[in-house]
Amino acid sequence: MELKVAELFHGKENQDISACGQVDLVVTNEPAVFLQARELGIAALAVVDTMEEAETFPFAPYIVIGREHVDETTKLRVYQRFHHIPWTILETERIIVREQTVSDVDALYEIYKEPSITRYTDPLYEDPDEERAYAAQYIKNMYEIHEHGIWILEDKRNPGVIIGRAGLSLRGGYDTPELGYIIRKEYQRKGYAYEACRAILAYGKEELGFTKVRSLMDERNEASIALCKKLGFTYDFRQQIGQQEMVQYVFF
């Protein structure tokens, strides 16, 4: 997607957005210009030179320090977040990893109706409306604040077909992000989980700065334990959670 971007900085003669014609995104270091863009319903990105200058943009959800760090991906993601368009996180040879939308819920119920999916994983809410409400809050609280979470996996060769979920989430009581995944039954044992999780671990390290990732699973979940070992995780410890005996593996 090619955006029409207006860059309005100190020293430019024209800092009037309305004089720029049709604009998709405003990039500026002027708080007044940023606010004008938002009032006009235009996505805006604040750019400053120092952390101290960032304090002049307390209302800006995204602030970049240094113009050299404003790349095309950043511009696109700011525009998409403003318009509630899910981010594409990454792509592999066969998979598109993207943020979930509320409209994905119906497809997830199709995946989760297979009993083996919830053998070691929590099921969805029985009431789809509850699941949609949960999804809406998850999008707001995880994606918009932390910029990571459990993402949707799409079949790259069959656009729109959801084959599962995977990502890096935060479990209560733990500081380290946790890798989790589920794969649609007909896509299992074909390397999709490994392909997705390997790419997500690389993304977590390179883009999110995670130096450690954990995976917690039922000790009977032989498939997930084997996947963790294949990905390079090592055994950490065993603990009882409720009625389940869990094992944790870690990845550095």
C-alpha cells in the first residue's frame, strides 16, 4: 500500500495540512500540527530528536526518536493502527503471520471444534459473543500497547484461510514472554508449526528485543515438547498448575 505522506517539520514554510491535498499520514515534530491531523481524522506520527522532546507529545501513541528511524514499515503501521487495520507481522514461505481481528472468531471456532485442539489448550468461550468481546479487548490491550501477542496464521497459498494461531504472549505471574501455538488439524505434521514458530522467535529477538522466551506445556504434550527441542529450547523446570503437571522450556 502506497501512502500519501505529508512531512511537516520546524523550518518548513508550509505547515498547513489542508494545503497538502489528500493526505493519509502526517509526520511532524510540531505538537500543534499533530493535533490538527488527529482533529481532521488523519493518522499522525510524532518525530523528535531527543527523549526530552518526546514529553511535548503526551497524546501521541507512537513517537520516533530520530528522522532516520522513520521507515516505510513504521509509516504503514501507524496508519493501519489509526484505522484499526491489522498489522502483517511477518511472512514465511507458506505462512502469513498477522494480528487477529474480531471477524476471525468464526474461523477460529471451526478450528477449535476439533477435540484434539483443546486437549492441552484452553477452549474458546462457549458463547461466540463473549469470544468476540474478549478478542476486541485483547486487540486493544495486547497489540496496541505491547505490539505483540498471539497472532493469526494464514495459508499464504490460499489467501484468507486461517490455519491456526501462534505468537508471544504474557502470562500472569511471569515476566518473560511465552511462545504458544495451535495448528488446524489438517495442517498438522507438515512443518507449519515449526515454520511459524521459528520465524516468530527470530522476530521476537530482532524486532522486539526479547533475549529470552519460555514455553510452558502439559508434560504429556509430546508434540509440543518435541517442537520446542527442535526449535532450540532447553528444559527448565517442572511445576504443578491446578490439576496439570507442567514443564517449562526456555529459549535464549
